[in-house]
Amino acid sequence: MKKRLFLTATAVAVAALGATSAMAQADTFKIGLILPLTGQQASTGKQIEAATRLYMAQNGVNMAGKKIELIIKDDGGIPDASKRIAQELVVNDKVNVLAGFGLTPIALAVAPIATQSKTPQVIMAAATSIITEASPYIIRTSFTIPQSAVAMADWAPKNGIKKVVTLVSDYGPGIDAERFFKDRLTFNGGQVIESLRVPLRGPDFAPFLQKVRDIKPDALFVFVPSGAGAAVMKQFLERGMDKAGIKLIGTGDLTDDDQLNDMGDGALNVVTSHHYSAAHPSALNKKFVDAFEKANKGLRPNFMAVGGYDGMRVIYEALRATKGAGGGDALLAAMKGQIFESPRGPMFIDAQTRDVVHNMYLRKVEKKDGKLYNVEFDVIKDMKDPGKTR
Ligand code: PHB
């Protein structure tokens, strides 16, 4: 009898405990943020972490009766690690949303987990066109490489650049950059006379740049992922390629705001195309840059930070719209079609493609108040991903 009573009491206690943790669970909205905080892509992780924390500091952690909790995990930039972490976040932590994804192979590795668990996957960094097609639960707030590459291929031939060599990192976004730049440049009457690919991990640009110097094109078009631009710039200048009359152009990853001010005056006048510059002249962006620098010991936000900041906006607003009652499908539906002003300019999540539609800017490196910035001088408005319309 005693034993039975004890067992019953224990069962009640366990049930009560379960109920409490279930209530805590129900009152919490969890965002699992997977970032490369170590390794070659660590600057991307640092920028996105800082931006998401800033968004939460500015907007609070209470929304629709929920307390928003950010669970940050470091994947070191390794797809297998991301996959394992995503599984743990979904199964053990029961996150409502997966976010981050510093590299294309990482976004692709996690996509099946998003699909199986019906968890929205918000891509804040990776930029290969195909990513959004890897899962119907993917939404992208970063950008697509074809957007940048096509904008540059439209600008270059109108500005005396006809013969170009391309130099890209040998993986998803680099292949996109090479292909979309070449197709559009050719369409516009220009010519890619050589296409060079460098390894993603630990690249040595020297032999490739020497080859370009020998070929002597009008311009060298470069895509390397955020964090690698300064090395390209340094070696380009050390070889005197600018003095030899070879122009340096690329997607905005090359003159990354995270590194630009340390690249030196040799970077002046380099023209790139991109969706975000820390110098974007809007009141909202000025406020964003000031707040970001203040919260991060003067660190300048780059396009990765903006992808993270806008990703948080999309998640917060989906939570608000679903009044805290939504599962993955309802959240996803509330993410599609969001339209708002980002620090980058106007931005829209296309409900059909779940991809970002935004302005592409042509920018030239100039000195402002003694610092190097990408100064916007032209714009292609509301650009969809060219990879979706082929
Ligand atoms: C990507 O892996 O998709 C990627 C990473 C860094 C960039 C752009 C694209 O700057």
C-alpha cells in the first residue's frame, strides 16, 4: 500500500514537472542560430551574431506572449557539423526556427532536416541561387550571387571593359558568379577570355594572378567569399596589376566592409556590385551602422550583418503575425511576402521563390572622413534572382 502511494505520488510529481517544462516550452520561442564562429569564415559568424543581438536589443525579447530565445552554435564552417547541430536543435531543443548558414554547402546540408521537421530555415549568409530550391522551408534574407554578377556584367561593357578574366572560389557561389557573369557579358558584346577557379579552403592566389598579369585583360572579375577579399586585393596590388592597366572588378564580397578600411589606398576606385554598403545613404542605415559600431567596439557592419539583422526581422514579424500560435507551416507562410525597409534599402521576400528581391547597387571605393567606403553611384531596382528566371 505504502509503495503504491509512493509510486502515485512520484507519478504526480513527474507529471507536474513535465507540465511545467511543457509550459516553459510553450512560452518560449526558440531560434537556433548556426554560424561559423571559428575557422576561415569566422568573420561571417561574428558579424551575424552581432547583428542578431543588436536586433534583439532594439526590439526586445517578448513578442505575441512568447519569450524569444536565441541558441547560438558554432559549426566551424563544416557542413557535417552543421547537420549534426541542426538535428540536435530540432530534436532536443525543439527550436521553432533554424537560422544562420555561413556557406552554401552548409545551407544545403541542413535543408533535408528543415523539410523533415517542417522547421523554417532562414538563410542569412549563403548566396548560391539553388539554395532556396533545396527545401520548401527555406527563406533567404542574404542575397544571390547571380544578382551581383549580372549587375556587374551590365555595367562593365558600358564602361570600356570588354575582355575579362574571371577568378572565383571553386564551389557553389563561385560557379554561379563565373557562369552568370560570363553569359551576361557575352550577351552585352563583351568576352570572358579565361575562367580561373581557386580552392575554397586555404587558397593561394599568387599563381592565378600571375597568369592574369600575363594575359593582360581589360579587367579581372573576382568572387571570393567574405573574409578572403583583402588577400586578393593585396596580391593584386603587389604584382602591380593596376599599374599594368588591369582593372579589378567583382561582386561586393571583394571589397567587404568588414575588411575594406584596412585594404589601403590601392583599393580606391575599385568598382563592385552588391546589395549592401555601410555607406548606403538612408536614415535607417545610418542608425543601423551607428548602433552596430557602438555595440561592437567600432566594428563596421558588412553585408553578412545585414542578412542577419533582416533575418531576425522576418522571424519576429512572422511570430507577431501568427500571434505566437503558429507551427512551422504557419510561420513559413507569414515569412513569405514580407516587404520592408532594410538598412540595404527596400526589400521583399518573394512568396513564390522564398528568395530575396532587392536593389543592386554599383559602388566605387572612395575615401570619406579618412576611411574607405563602397560609395553607391548607380542602382538596378528590385532585382529578382536571375537564377530563378532562366
Ligand atoms: C556562400 O557560401 O554561399 C557564400 C559565402 C560568402 C559569401 C558569399 C557566398 O560572401
